[in-house]
Amino acid sequence: MSTLAPYVGALAAFLASLSYVPQVRKARPRGSTDDLSLGMLTALTLGLTLWIVYGAIKGVWVIVGSNVVGAALAGAVLGCKLRDLKCHSHKRGTKP
């Protein structure tokens, strides 16, 4: 049974990493991140980044690999959120 553990871990990591793809696709159009929490996205991206560090310290490739993908995708959504916040602040500043 323990010989299955790496495969189960790899499959779980793959599926968890893929779960961010639809959110990235939704966040790409400008102005589409209003319902997303900046605090949640920041905490998620930072947490995933810390999992990368933990996985590297422990030498567990499944932890590192899955969290690299997850952090990159969560970071992309965070970047879209920051873009939209910047765009909204510029719009507010130009109103009469």
C-alpha cells in the first residue's frame, strides 16, 4: 500500500494545482476580480510559497511541484486583482 503513496500524492497535487486554472481564466478580463478578496489572495499566495520552502527543506518533490504551480496561478489571480484595483483607483481619480 505504501508504494501507492507517491502516486496518490502526485495525483492529488496535480488536481489541486489544476483547480486554480478556472479562476485564472475568470480573472483575466479587466474588472472581473471585484468579488475576490485581496487579503485571501495574498494569504493564499504567501501560504503556497511557504509550502514550497517547506517542501524544499524536506526534499519532497510533490509538495514543491504542486505548490509552485499553485503559487504561480494564485499569484496570477492576485496580479489581476491588483491590476483591477489600480484601474479602479485611476477611474475614481479622474471623475469630476
